[in-house]
Amino acid sequence: GAVVSQHPSWVICKSGTSVKIECRSLDFQATTMFWYRQFPKQSLMLMATSNEGSKATYEQGVEKDKFLINHASLTLSTLTVTSAHPEDSSFYICSAPRGGTGNQPQHFGDGTRLSIL
Amino acid sequence: SQKIEQNSEALNIQEGKTATLTCNYTNYSPAYLQWYRQDPGRGPVFLLLIRENEKEKRKERLKVTFDTTLKQSLFHITASQPADSATYLCALERTGANNLFFGTGTRLTVIP
């Protein structure tokens, strides 16, 4: 069964809306989680590293004020896309390494399809 | 800068044959490499991890090789089945970072 749960699986909303996506590790604690973005027929692009109890680390070119990350517990990280616009439409995926180290095999959620009208 | 290439965007093979996917990387020397499977609209699923001191690793019908001299990994699926049809991604550790860098993937289609 799934070890990382992501919710919601899809969202359609109007431009200007803020959207929150949740990522939960179901049977292990994850001090680190990762958020990716994937465009059609492209690979996963790391957006940020979510660290439990501290600030997220964002990749170059990713606006931290646009993509708010909160990792308030050892099993939950959230990504909020603030004031979303059509160009933010994409497939967002989270992952968590069971061993806590980012280079270890990662368990992925099933992604969130975000469509901004 | 680090670069990963999976040199076939798409690969079609006949059921029962062996599928071979290639992952090449440049400008760094990762300690290990991973392969994932991704189905449409789903998150990737981990398949295999191979370390730099391992030449080959197997898991059921899957085999991965890792040639650090050629900077290449080959991913084989023997006795391929239509259910093996998916996109396969290779991933390497990013130098100086606690995360992975993914290739663009190869979309495999196994034809019955």
C-alpha cells in the first residue's frame, strides 16, 4: 500500500486563488520531504526541500513567497501555491525518503494535478 | 553543470523481448544511481538502487548496470510484458545536496 499520501489528487480553481496541497508519510516519520513539479513529458524538477521544524530550502528560480512550504510535524508537509495563475498549472508531486536522507530511495505521493483557469 | 540524459524518449518492443534503457550522466561522479517507474498521472515508484562499487544488480526480471568509467547505467527488463509499459526514470544524487536529480525518462511500450 501507499506509504506517502498526497491530497488532493486534482484541483481546478480560478486565477488568484491559493491552493494547499498536503503530503503525509503514513507509516514512518519524515524529517525531510521534497516537492517536485512536472510538466507534460518532462522530468521531475525539484522545487524545494521541506525540513521538519525549520525553513524550507528552495531551488534556484523558485519563489518562496509564491510556493509556501510548512513542515509542522514529522508526518506532514504542505505546499501552498499562493495567488495561483494559469502558468502555475502543473503536476505537483511530493516525496519522502524513509531513511531521512535525501539520497536514499524515495517514496512518492501520487501527485496533485493543478489547473488554474 | 550536472547533466543526465536518457537517450531514448520512447522505446517500443515486442512482448517477451528484453528492453534496454540507457542513462548517461556528465560532469560529476555520483556515489549511486536509482531507477524509478512512473505510470501516467501517478508518482514514481522506486525500483532499484546501485552503488558506484557495484557493477550489476538484479531484482526479478530487472537488471541494472553501473559503469562509472563510461558514466552510464543500463536498465534491462527481461521477458517484457505489456504491464511493463511505463516511463522509466533514472536519478542520481546531486553533488553537495541531500536530494536527487532526475533524468527526463524513457517511455517504454511493450507490444503484445
